[in-house]
Amino acid sequence: MTFIPLDQVRPAVPAPPRRLPAWFKVEARTGPDYLDIKRIMDRLKLHTICEEARCPNRWECWNARTATFLILGDICTRRCHYCSVATGRPPSVDHEEPRRVAEAVQALGLRHAVITSVNRDELADGGAAVFADTIRQTRRISPGCTIEVLIPDFEGNGEALATVCAEQPEILNHNIETVRRLFPALRPQGKYQRSIELLARAKRMGMTTKSGLILGMGETLDEAREVMRDLRAVGCDILTVGQYLQPTRDHLPVARFYEPAEFAALKDEGLAMGFLHVESGPLVRSSYHAERQIQP
């Protein structure tokens, strides 16, 4: 396996964003449910990955009264070269945040809540205790709501992972994001095998596991299929596959736009590999249609 440095993935002079294909057109409308979510998040001083990561599906999801909560603040300790979340020194942990997330879940009447976080590598447990408390608080006042957590790698801390798994979220998600060859260049503070092993350990702890792959950052389809096989080898149940979009001129440029038919083919291949559910398409993100992925 040959690893490549970032300067061979990203040009020295930022390139202008490539024109989006026609299938990326979305209707940016702010209906009453969208505005209600915005009011609730502002009132409770909460963040969403929908906003911080500039998700193209925000209008669709918010108008359907669903959003993905971003806990542990909005400043990440890592700098992945495709992600628009701010990087820097995070503030101190807000221990009231789990209660406010639970209040928002109740106010929105959610039947399935998705909770993710920034990386907090300066914390001994990477923020695992806050994840666990958020699950507990949400279950306390919305016992009928299923919960999906999208967690960081906790730097391989098995005790941190066990802290989250002990609360028995219905889905334990950890995104692999890119292929093995590109991982060191695009996710320099992460490790491909560490992410695979996290999913393996979570599966051994009884979790329904999920992961996501972003295409268009310089990989080949054969490399993407290799990631899918690696995920299935550790029992990963659910897979999301979507197209990378360059968030700003300072981020990695799009290497390739995949056709919708190619995403459909990957979905068929993933199901044939044994994934229980594959959400694959240009606009797919980790929590896109997440409520449909809960197994009956």
C-alpha cells in the first residue's frame, strides 16, 4: 500500500470550486418546521452538524423536523482536510448540554435522534461521558425515541467506547470516511485500522454498527469496495456512501463527481456483501434518512 502526502492530493494554489452536476440541485426553502428547529436550537444554545458541516440536505431534513445534534461544542481538535467544522482549542465541557439536547429532542417530537460530536482529544475520555449522559437524559424524557450516536475514534480508548456502548444506543456509528491509501493525508490525526478496530470492538459489545464513506477525494472505486469489504469483515451492519463537496476554497478540491448510477451500483454491491442497509447517493450524508435504518 502506497500512502500519498497531502500536497499530492491538494494543489498548492486553491482551485476554484468545480461546477456542480445537475443532480445536486436542492430547494433551499425555510418552511415553518425549519424555522421552528432554528428557534429551538438558538433558544437552547445547541449546535448541529447540519450547519457546521454545511450539509446540502439541511433544508430537506429540517423541513421534516429532524436534525443531527453536535455536542461537546463546535470547535474540533482535529483538522481533516475535507471538513468545514472549525479547528482550534475548544472551550470547557458544558455539563448542562446533555439536558438541553434532551429538551430539544422532546420539543421536536423526534422518534429517532442522531447525536454526534467534534473530536475532543484533550479530554481523557474524548468526551465519552458526555455522550453517555446525553443518551441517558434523552431516554429519561423521551423513552420512545431511538438513539443513534456518531462517535469519534476516542484515540483507541476502549474504556471510552465501553462507556458509550453501556448506554445501549440503537445504532453506534463511526465514519471511516475515506480509503486506506488516502487516510494519512486526509485524516492525519486518525488511523484507518484504528477506526476499523473500533467498529469491531463495538460489534463485540453487542452494538448495531454503522459507518460512512465519502467519494470524490481521489480514491478509486476498487479502493472504495475494499473499504466496504473491511467494514463487513468486522460485522458493520449499515453503510452510507455519499459525494464529497468542497466546503471552501481552502479545502480539498473535488477530484471526481460520481454518477448516480455508480452510487446505485455500490448500494447493490453493499447489500450483496451482507450490509443490512446501504444508503448510497450523491447527497447522502451520515444521518440522511437515519430513521429508516432502524431494524424492526
